Amino acid sequence: MAQRQLQLNRVAGGAPVATSRRSTRLVPGRTALRVSAVAEADKTAAINKSGTSSVPATTKDIENKLRYLFGRNEVSTPNDAYQGTAWSVRERLIDAFNKTHEHWKKEDPKFIYYLSAEFLMGRSLTNTVFNLGLQGDYATALKELGQKMEQVAEAERDAALGNGGLGRLAACFLDSMATLDLPGWGYGIRYKYGMFKQALKDGYQQELPDIWLTSGNPWEVRRDDVRHMVGFGGRVERRREAGGREVAVWTPAEQVIAQAYDNPIPGYSTPTTSNLRLWDALPLSEFDLAAFNAGDYDRAMLARERAEAISAVLYPNDSTPEGKELRLKQQYFFVCASLQDVLSRFKATHGSARWDLLPSKAVFQLNDTHPTIAVAELMRLLVDVEGLEWDEAWGITTKCLNYTNHTVMPEALEKWPVKVMAKMLPRHMEIIEVINEGWTQWLSAHLASELPAPEERAKRIAAMSIIHENPWNKEEMLVNMAYLAVVGSSAVNGVAAIHSNIVKDEIFNDFYKIFPSKFQNKTNGVTPRRWLAWCNPELADLITQQLGSDAWINDTEQLTALRTHASDPAFQQRWAAVKSAKKERLAGLIKRVWGEEVNTAALFDIQIKRIHEYKRQYLNVLSIIWRYKQLKRMSPQQRLQAVPRVCVIGGKAASAYDMAKRIIRLVTAVGSVINADPDTRDYLRLYFLPDYNVSLAETIIPAAELSQHISTAGTEASGTSNMKFALNGCLIIGTWDGANIEIAEETGVENVFVFGVRAEDINGLRKERKNFKTDPRWDEIMRDIEGGMFGDKEYFKPLVDSVNNMKVGNDWFLLANDFAAYLDAQQQVDECYRDQAEWLRRSIMYTAGSGKFSSDRTIRQYAEDIWHVGPCRPPPAAGGQQ
Ligand code: 26V
């Protein structure tokens, strides 16, 4: 038994730790056993309700899948085992999916549709097996086939259909919606190529295509019966109907098919399995046969290529506004298909005469401005296709739509040139013009008493108009998609308290003054399943033992009870043992990537996120350089007193973001100097881990002791990795920004290393930056980089210049202002780490304070305050699903 216990505890990764053995003694929580008492779960899974063992059947099923789908007779590699297992698990998943959807069809509840251009799902096998409660069954079956679940799981490629936080948030939300039994689907694009793979070549970032679908995708079901036509371009004509009503008739110049792929989303500890429906773009006909017969092969293939291009690649840009037409095409493509899909189901149930019921049956959440064309598309479908009057359609549209803003960067608010929109979507451009006319007229009347002077009023109206001049090019008119979203929605929300205040007081202040109740806050959250229970089963196990049940997995507020144990030396010891095991695992990864051993007794200091100037990885590197210089100056004797650190930085730079790429090169250049220096290498290392993605995060986060969230105050809308680190007992060094603030409030601000200027001071400080006297340590480091201490001095010059105060506007993200405070905070980190009891106490306090940051809480708040949707749970499946 003990041996099996040990083996099973390895399932989701990492070496087994002594603590996990105890789990057999546990009292089961209110949910079926998942993480802890794994042997117990093994037993329940292995013996099905009829009393027979299901393991032999599972083993056989895995073998059969491999045999008949792949023509392979033997499970000889983890990849074989992955394919066999995944295709076998898929069937259980589809059963749960079908049952849920039968139930939902019968009950006809109000549905949430989460429209998002990005879903960063990561791997599915572990999550599916654990969420469905099948881990015991499959782990044992794999063992019998000579495989380990952990290695098998690693054979899966990430589904990386997103850039970063926004896309991963959408994935966490799907998990929570299903877990909370909320009828809800995600809608997006099935990109053929997801987020690029990042490689390092001589320390520089290289982008390689993410070819993730080559060996098939067991987690999707192609729905050949679910297809919609999506048109582009062409012209709009007016026709008079028999009753005298004038209708607009849009004849697109180009049409493509949106082909549905369903990706079942299993909830945890519930039979509910919801759906992420992704659209693939196909040509109307396979190819132009006439052209082919005429020998014009290129032309014959053209339509195909044009169609397929729409769902070919994810735009990897979250740094420079991407005004490419293809991106607008992608946005319209998935929005048009999704809305048609929802409306056709609504019609099938409620007919075409009761559109007034639509808001009580469907609510759409716009994930940033990317799906905002939905405002015009829903109007088009209701007015042009279904024949509703404009005002009725507008009432329905604004009741159905809600918008979440995810960034404060003004340049990130999408604006499309009227010319581009009119050419690609001529009918939508007309509709937006009519919406804007109505809006500005309403505004004019509304503002009459507040701004009686016509010029003043006109100025305000111009500032709030959905269509406005391009401030950089007066010839060009733009459609402001964020304003369209605000005007077309019932609710607008930011993603952390500070960010929602910026949304209200700055970005959309004029709108807020008119519609204060429209604006809300919904602080982000992360799923505790993936981000603690499955990625760190050893810690999850320990928590379950301490709390006496695993009920915290879907009620994270229960983690608060850990506070009373934070100073208990015995508990701290076990807590530390888990962290050490996870550090060993990360050390193994560093060894595989860089070929170097690291000291696992060192403080593991991590910064992983998209590379961006506002996230200030550069500031982190500057402090590492300073640490290095300090160590160099010490005698060997003095060095013995230093707190050793292993610093890890990971993240992708948008392909066109030159400065971010230079930052990566600086990290690798500084790393190669530091890591090779015999004087200091026992005390300081710096590694850049390439190709940061969801799976890498699942390995890194449990091993982290300190994580860095050091954006310039007021620039990071929320951040979500801060929540994942905190949940895993990792201390935070951070600015008073985004969700750091709320994490500090929950954890105890005295437990967080907070430093730096405050958001409200930023504007003033930016103006004064040219007179700011930089710290002498800063000046010294700048001279070192400029002088070539890390080589490549020409390449690093723009980096040095970017934070130089000689030019107004430089050092926009105020690195120099925060530098000294940051070094002080780092000093405090060292002091705290010397006192391991205090460090461990804090570490426990972080996990204990993480209850608020479950995406279950976030989703409950959306459901109650914005969506007005309640749970609808299917009956339990025969054979054990709760
Ligand atoms: C986009 C752009 C585009 C143009 C210029 C600058 C810029 C800066 C950032 C972005 C990202 C936009 C959307 C996004 O990913 N936001 C992230 O959403 C997360 C989930 O709400 C949140 O935790 C992150 O703080 C936020 O950056």
C-alpha cells in the first residue's frame, strides 16, 4: 500500500515527499477524494459500482486506443501512453459532456457566453483525469503498462491559444463556471498556430511556429453539423419589403465557413462538463474547380488560403497596437459565428417571435475590446435578419452584452480606421454610425444643463464619440471599440480594485459620470484546481491533512484556517519539506536547460510573465547586477554571510517589441557573466528559462520562494500569477499595483515586500523625471552596461537610453525613481530569509490569505452582479460521478 501511495503521489509531478504518506489516514472531505488520500481514490476508482475492478478495462482501453487509432501494438514510450490514455479519457469526458448538455437542453436555463479571442488552456490530461475523479484508475492502469502518469502527462503539448494573463484568465473562468454548475460556454478561435515557441539563439529570442495540432487533438470534437457562413466586404443595398419597411441587404464579396470544434470543460467535483466552442475557418468550396481545370492551380487554391488564413495564427502582440486587417477579420469571424450559433439555438427553442426573451436566456461577456464588433453584429442579426425594429433590437443588445477592460494602456484600446471597417464590414460601419448618431444626440440632450455653452458641449461630445478623428492624423477617422463596448453594454468592469478605479476615474471617466452604476469591479482569480491541487499535489496533500478535508479545493476561504498553524514548528517543517522537493524539481529543469547544478538551499527568486517595459524585468536585472557587484567586493569570508539566490526570469517578448527583446538579451548576457564567475557562483545565479508557458508555470510556481510583481504602480491591471504564487506559499516583492494590493490586504501587508511610488503620484513624477537625481548605484550600473561589462554594448545602448533622464518622456516607467526603494526591499528579503521560521510563517500566511483569489469567487460575483445566471447541475452519472 505504501508503495502504491508513493507512486500515486507522483502523479501530478515532483518527487514524493514524506508528508504525503500520511494521507491514507485522512478523513475524506465532502467531495470525492481527489488529491489527498490518493490510495483511497485509487481504491474507489479501481472498483466500480458493480464491485468489479475497472483497472484491467482501463488498461485494455488504453492499449486498444493506441492499437486502433495509431496502429501501434505496444505502449512503449510516454508519448504512446499519452495518446492511448488521452483518447481513452476523452470518451469519459464526452459522456459527461453529453449528459450535461442533455440536461441543459431540457432545463433551458439562462446561458453565459464568454467571448474571447484567447483561451490559454495549457495541457488537458491531468486536469481532465483529476476533475473527473479518474486519477486512481488511470494512474494504476498506466503503472501496469510500465508508465508513470507524470511523464505521460508531459508528452502533451500545451494548447497555447493566448498571449498571457487575459487568455489564461479565460481558461480559469471556464474551469470555475463548470465547477459551479453554471451553464456557460466559451467561444473563440481554433488557431492552427498558437503562441509562438520561444527559443534562445546566442542569448537572443527566436520565434518558432507553434505547430500544436500535428498529432491530432483528443480534447476536441469536430462538429460537422455546426457550421455558419461569415461574410466580408461587398455592398449594402436598401430594399422595401411588402409592408413598406425599408431593409438593408448586405451582399458580401467573400464568404467563409466557420466550422465548430467543441472542447469539453470538466468541472471539479460535479458531473457538469461545459464547453469551449472554437471556430476554424474553411473555404466555401474545396477549391475553384473551374480555375483548376483551366490549369490555374494557384488561383484554384487562393480562396482556400484566404479562408484558412483567418484562423491560422494567434496575434502574438500585447505590446504594440496591431492595426492589421486580418486581426479585425479574425474578430468578426468568431463573433459572427458565435452569435449566429447562439441565436439559432434560441430560435430552435423559442421561435422567431419572442426576441424579447433573449436577455433572459443569453448573456455575453466581451473579454476586452477584441469581440466588441458583437455590438454591431447583434444589431445586424436582429434588425436585418430577424426583422426587429431598431429600438427594440438596441434594448435587447445592450441588455445582453457586458464588457471587461483588461489594461490601462490607452494605446491598447483598439481603434479601427473607418475606411478599413467600411471596406471589410460595410453594413457594420453603417450600424455603428447609426448607434453613434443616437448616442451623440442623446448626449447632447443629457449634457444640455451641465454644459450649456455649445462649444463646451460639442467638445465633450467629441471626446465621447464612438467615431472620432485620429489625433495623430487628422485626415483619418477611427472607430473607438472600447467606447462602442461601453455604450453597447449593461456592465463594464475592471479586473482589480485599483484598476476598476482607474477605469472609472481616468479611462472612461466621462462615461462613468453619466452611468455610475454601469461600472463595477471584479477582482480576478485563478482556479485552485490547476494552480494548487494538481500542480502541487504534495502541498495540497499537506493542507488537506492539516484541515482534515480537501473541501478547500472548492471553498478556498477554508485556507484561512492555516493561519493558526503558521508559527507551528512541526507544520513549518513539513511545509518546508514540500517546498524543498519542488525546488529540487525546478533545479532538475534548470540542469536540463542550462546544464548547470544550482544550490537548492538558495533562495529561489522568480519573475515569469510577458516581457514588457511596464512589468520592469529590466529593474530586476539591474538589482541582480548590483547584488553581483556587492558580492564581488566582499571577501570570501564575508560572502559566507550572504543569502544565496537563484534568480529565474522567463517570458516571451512580442515579436515586434524591440525593447523587450533587448531586455531578454540583457538577462542572458548578465546570466552568463554571473553564472561563470567562480567568486560568486555559489551565491548568485541568473537563468532565463525559455518558452515560458502554462506547463512551465506549473513547474516553476510551486518551487518559488520569492516572486516579483514590480510593475510601475498603476500599470498592471491585476496580474494573476501573483495569485498563483501566493497560493503556493511564495512571498511577493511588489509594487502597490493591481491585485498585489488586495493580496497584501489578505495576507497582511507586513508579510509582503512592498516598495516604490504610488499610482496617484505617477503623473507628477513623470513630469519631474528629468530633474530626478539618480542614485549613485544606478549611475554605476548604467556605466557598467554602457562600458560593455556584459558585452554587446551597442545592442544594450537603447536600453540604457530608455531610462536616461536627459530626454523628457524617457524612463516612462520610472525605474530610476523606484530603484533605491527596490534595493532596500531586496535587503529586507535577505534578512527575512535568514530567519527561516519567520520566512516559513509568512509563506504559510500567503496560502492562508489566498482564499479570495479563487476564480470561483470571481465567477460567483460575475454571475450574481452582472450575468444574473444561476447553477443548473445535471443529475449524477451512474457509476460514481458526484
Ligand atoms: C496590450 C497592449 C497593446 C498595446 C500597447 C500596450 C499594451 C499593454 C498591455 C496589453 C495587454 C492587454 C490585455 C491583457 O492581457 N491584460 C492583462 O489581463 C490580465 C487578466 O485580467 C491582467 O491580470 C493583467 O494585469 C493584464 O495586463
